[in-house]
Amino acid sequence: MASTAAKQPAKTASKAPAGGAAGGAQAPPLTSPLMGSLNKKKKPFLGMAAPLGYVPGLGRGATGFTTRSDIGPARDANDPVDDRHAPPGKRTVGDQMKKSQEEDEEDLNDTNYDEFNGYAGSLFSSGPYEKDDEEADAIYAALDKRMDERRKERRELLEKEEIEKYRMERPKIQQQFSDLKRKLAEVTEDEWLSIPEVGDARNKRQRNPRFEKLTPVPDSFFAKHLQTGEKNTSVDPLQGQFGGLNTPFPGGLNTPYPGGMTPGAGELDMRKIGQARNTLMDMRLSQVSDSVSGQTVVDPKGYLTDLNSMIPTHGGDISDIKKARLLLKSVRETNPHHPPAWIASARLEEVTGKLQVARNLIMKGTEMCPKSEDVWLEAARLQPGDTAKAVVAQAVRHLPQSVRIYIRAAELETDIRAKKRVLRKALENVSKSVRLWKTAVELEEQEDARIMLSRAVECCPTSVELWLALARLETYENARRVLNKARENIPTDRHIWITAAKLEEANGNTQMVEKIIDRAITSLGANGVEINREQWIQDAEECDKAGSVATCQAVIRAVIGIGIEEEDCKHTWMEDADSCVSHGALECARAIYAHALQVFPSKKSVWLRAAYFEKNHGTRESLEALLQRAVAHCPKAEVLWLMGAKSKWLAGDVPAARSILALAFQANPNSEEIWLAAVKLESENNEYERARRLLAKARSSAPTARVFMKSVKLEWVLGNIQAAHELCTEALKHYEDFPKLWMMRGQIEEQSENVDKAREAYNQGLKKCPHSMSLWLLLARLEEKVGQLTRARAILEKARLKNPQAPELWLESVRLEFRGGLKNIANTLMAKALQECPNSGILWAEAVFLEARPQRRTKSVDALKKCEHDPHVLLAVAKLFWSERKITKAREWFLRTVKIEPDLGDAWGFFYKFELQHGTEEQQQEVKKRCENAEPRHGELWCAESKHVLNWQKNIGEILVLVASKIKNTF
């Protein structure tokens, strides 16, 4: 009511109480004398417009009211509105009232919901929007933007992590079926077409309808109906419903006339049409046949050849060729002396099959550009043999100094004498061309070539190739003179100096080689030539491959230290040596190591690298000589003494090996490694008493855990179980935290069939060494062996609790369940294991063969993604190909496995077993030899055989055979 009174102040004021008349603008004038005096002082606000939202009398409690006269008379809902041009839906009062009610109602649709404002948007959306509202909204928007920018990066990162976590927990269907989608590549087209559509409830006959069989109507049928001549003006409904033809004419044709295309034709004889067709075919065949013999006169091969000649052998469109032809014609006409235009035009015509047009164009080009070498050569290429010779002769007359034209002329000649004549004529005109001299010399015999080269170096004194070629053909003395002249003419080329050094070495004058190379470095430096170290090392490698060992070593010694900082020398030289070995230049690598040992005589790492190089690529004598020098410079390096002793022992010289170890004892007293090496030397040569005495001395002078372990092991393998048990007990008093002693004690008791004592030994060991995986595994296998599967399972669970993320324990748990026949539990445990240890190669390798055969390929792909370079995964893939009888691929993966990890004995065992079944004798011996050189020490199957007490004296080759014999093709 108040808002209505504000909109109509005049009417509201007339009905307001007495106090409200003073505010009305339409009040009648007062006639009282007192009021007349007040009118003289008229207030300044009188007559002005009322403020916005002003209601007269509202301040003293007066309220306005509205009557029927204010809002007009009441109207029916069906009454028309005042606007005669109102659109449909708004032409009655009821329609407009309904519309306003719908606008006022709150829209509760989900699309109208806002997290901050709720459903209806702002609560004050119906109120006036003023400037202060706009300013407030701008301030709040700026604040929101500022607050949003403060932690935007962190919030986006958290959102991204949450999304990734959500995707991992709830992957998309696309990700869940990724392995199945990979198999779609193996689905054939027939299998794909036989898959029914989604929701297709039809049976097989409806889904796969047979092709319609169409039987042609015989000519007699048409003839019979045409001869009747019936005409109908209406169609019998029974005929259209139950049979007959769909056309309204008895003739069965779709034309409005019964007989043919013309009205009034009464008959159409189909037999005559067939006869006419046969006649036409006879006429066509007679055009290509012989009327006398009846044989064809068309040559099929020639016909096909003509067809091929008609087909252009280009890849462009015909319109493109026409455009190119027009463009090239425009270029020729605009600039007729431009050689590339003529060459391009000729080649375009050649590509399109118009060879004669191309020849005509290029000959015209030779007339317009007689001094262009390329045009003449193109003309000689396009012309046939004799014509090409004439073209080249004409070219020589125009360009007597062109080397390429002379070379082309010699190529066109088929006789050697004619070639020589052409080249000699060319050399008369162009005597400074090295290319012509080389081509001519190649055609001559050795004596004539030497004479020609002596003339060639006079004409071309700056050609290194000609000088070196002449030096190769001369005798030793003449060659020295030739090379001296070459150095005088070309003082900046290193190849002349290197050739001179190789010449001296080839003639036995090796003392001059070093001097020549040193003089070469000095002379080239004096002439301003930069000594490029890499180029000189490449030259040394070439000398090595050519057999010039002294020259190669002299070059290495001369340039190995050029351009290298002192602190980078060792690292750089080791890289150079490895590079030379990879390139097959062994003498270069040996020279680099020799120089490095001269510069760093006390560096143990350099001696080791050199020793391993001699071991792999040298002889036994060179290795032993190097090791003798090594121990003289590095007497504290135990590994060098041991390598020398082992080399003597493998050669069968046991006394020399003992003497080396004795010298090693003097240099390294109380060294555990040398004590154990001496014990191994004696035990391997069946000197058991000497080995016992050595171990007793070692226990007194160097009582380490390994010495005690070797003592126990020696008595154990020799069968002295009681002595071994006593030694083990004594050792555990000193080293109770050494797990191998507890393992040996338990295994000794287990061998003696004392299960309770073995269990007690393992349990005591686990109290002292709870993080030893081998102890847990031995205890679990002992319980499984006696039939206590539940106890073994509990032991492994306890082990996993104390040693989280231990793939060996998870693997044993999986295998325990699998051996017990609980495959479902094994698969569940494997899934948990892969979640806890996602990058464990041994788990992924086992998981591949836990799957059924169709799923193994997919599992192997997942394993390679997680552990691309793990040897166990590579071995599993090789076994997978082996099981699928893919021999070549399996061999490739076996080679890749032993290359990545040559210390894995299981890989060698499987590889050898594979070659025994599918390889030749040579391949088997190659695998065995490589395994012996690699000396593997790890692997589940390998350690089970190599550490068995019965196999303690077997060498690597024999252990390899044992491991291969234990492998069964059960995968």
C-alpha cells in the first residue's frame, strides 16, 4: 500500500489525515489572515519533486491506502487487454496475470542451482540495482580474484593429485579394458562381423540373411505376353493383391506401350535381338582375327607394351603437367639463354613419356646455351649411344676445358683403349685436373701408372692423393724421395708424415717412426696447422687396422696429451681407451693404457682397467707381465695380487701362485682376502691339511667372520660334521650377528635330520638377525618340508611384518600357496605383492607365469613397462617366447638378458637348456664359454647347485650343466 501511495501522491494526500495536507502539491490556497502571513515566507522545498521513496505522513505514523478508483475497475480474466497488437498468449488479462505469477515463482530446477546463492539466485534480485551496489560488487569481485590467485598453483596441484588418485581408485572403463583392447588386433574380420549388435534379439538366420538368388526371366515369357496384345484401362485389385505384375500393362514393361518404345508396335522378337548381338560380336572379333587361319594377329606382349607406353609414369595430374609445360615455355621464351629452363623442360617431357620431344628440346637448348656444361651433359644423357658421342664431341668443341664432359666422353666408350685415348686427349687440354689424372691412372697397368703419376704430381703438386699413390708404387728409396718432395710442396698435410712413418715401419726402420711423428707435430705447428686430437686418434686407429702397430703407438704417444687439462687427463684417457676397444683398435687402447700408467704409476684404478683389458683382449703372458709391474707400484692393492695368483693357478703353475700369495702376505699382513685366496688355492688342489693349517693361522691372526665361515665350510664339505659343528659354535660366540653362520648351523642339523635342532638354530638366528631374508626362507621351507603348511605361512607373514617391501618374502609366500594347490590365494597374494613392491622384477617375472596362457603376453607387456631393464623380467619374456616355440625371438631375449646382467646364473642355465633343445653344437659351446668368462655367482637355481656341499669342487661349466639338467619345461 505504501508503494502505491508513493506512486500517486495527489490522490493519497487528499485522503490522508489533516497533518498530511501540508506535504501535498495540489492543496487549495488558505484564506486565513494567519496563513496568508505564512505564505509570504515560502519554504524553498515547496514545489520541488518529492525525494525517491518518499511517502507523505509516513514519519508521523500515517499510512496511505488505495481505493478502486486508484487501480481501476475489476476485470474478468477473459477480458481483452488494452494493447490490440499483443502477441499470442498475452491477449487476455488472465494470460498476463498467469505470466507474472510464473515469473514470481521460484525455479527449483537443478540447472538453476548455485552452490553459493542457492536456487533463486540473489535474495535481492527484485530490488533496484544502484551505484553503491555496483561498487560493492566490484570490490567483492576484486577480493575474490585476489584470494583466488593466492593459492591458485597449490590448489590446482591438489586438485590434479585428487583427480589422479580418484582415477587410480576408480579407473575409467576404457582403462579397465585396455588389455582386452590390445587383443582386438588379433580378431579377424570374420570374427568381428559375427559379433552381434547390442540389443539385437534376432536369431541367427535373421542376422545373417542369405544373398538373394535372382533367376533371369526367359525370352519366351516376354514373347508370349507380347503376342497376346491385350490392353487394359484399369488394374484388377485381386491381381495386384494376390499376384501378377506390378505394372498396369499386361506386357510387364514399365513403358506405357505394350510392345516397345514406339506406340503401335505389335511384336518384339527377342530371338532376333540375340541374333543381332551375336552378329555384332562376330564383326568385332573379325577385326582382330585372321580370316584365313582363324588365329589372332594381335601380339599380346606388344599390345601390353603399347598400353604401358600410353600410361604416363609420373605421379602428377594431367592438368598439372599442362600448367608446368606452359610455365616452362614462358620461361624459355622470356629468357632463352637460361640453361635450367631447357633442362627442366626436357625432363618434364621425359617423365611424361615423350622422349623424342625431350631430345628435340634439349638439342635446341644446346644451340641457345652452347657454353652451359649442364645442358650438354643432359643432351648426352638423353641421346642414344652413337648420337650421344656426337653430342659430346660437339660439346668438347664449345667447352674444351670442361672436365665433366671429358669424363662423360670416356664413360660412353666401351673399349679400354678408346677410354685411355679420350682421357689422354683430355689431359692435354686440362692438365691441372686431379680427377682426370686419377681416372686415367686407374685404367693403366702398374708401371704405366707410376709413369703417369710422376707426371701428375708435376702438373698437380698440391694433390696429396697423387703423391701418396706415387709413393705406394715406388721402391723404398724412391718413395722416401717422393714423400720428401710432397712435404716440400704440401707442408700442412698430416697424411704425408703418417705415410712416411708407415713406410719406415714396413721396411723395418722402427726407430725412425717416433722421430717422424714428433717432427710432424713440430712442423705442422710451425706452419700454423691446428693439431686436432680426435683426427690424429682416428688416423692411429686406421694404422692399427692396417697393421702398422709402431706408427699407431707413436701417434698415440704424440697427441694423447694435447689440449687436455691436467685434472681431466685420467678420465679422458680412460674414455679414449674404451672408444678404441669398441672400434677394434686394440693396439691403440694398449698404447693409451701404457701412457696413462707412465703418468699415473700409483693409481690402482688405472692398473685394474689395464689388467682387465689384457685379461679380455690380451694373452696370459701380457697379463702376468702387467700384473708384476702393477704390484710393484701398488703393493697394497690386494686385487692385483689375487689376479696374478689366479692367472698362474689357471695356467697350472701352482707353485708360482703360492709364491705370489706369499709376497702378497708380506705386503699385506693379516689380509682376509689373501688368507682366503691361499686357502682356496690349497683346497682346490686337494691340499686339505695345508688349507686347515692356513685357516687355523688365519683364525688366530685375522679372526674375521668370513674366516670362521670358510673354516666351517671346509670341514662340512670334507664330511667332518662334528668338527664343523664345533667350529660353528665357536664362531657364533664371537659373531652371533653374522647370519650365514646361523644358516650353516641349521643346514648342518637339517642334513643330519635333526629337525628340532635346525628349527631352534633358525629361530635363534632370527632373534639376532631379524632382517636376514635367507634365514626366514630357510625356516619357512623347513616347516613346509615337514608338512606344517600353516606354520610356514605364519612365519612368512611375520617376516613380511618385520621386513616390509621385501619381494623375496612375497615371492616365497606366493609359491608356498601355489605348491599347496591354492591358486586363488596365490593370485591374491601376488596382487598384494605387486601393490607393495611395484618395481620388483622377480615378482613380475613370477606373475607372468601365474596367468593363464592367453593372458601371459599382456602381463609380460605390463612387466616390461614397470621393469624395462630388469634381468628377471627379460628372462621371463625369453621363457615366454620359448614356450610359444618362437625360437629366434627367444634367443634374442636370452642374449639381451645375459648382456644386461652376466652375473645372473639362472639366465645362463635357461639359455644353455634352450640351446641344448634348439641350438647347434657350436651355439651350445658358445653359451658355455661365455658363461665361464662371466663367472656368475647369483641366481636362485644357480646358488642351489653351486653352494651344495657335493658340488664344491665343480667348475662353472659343470655347474652350468647341472643347473640346465634341473630345469623342466613346465612353463
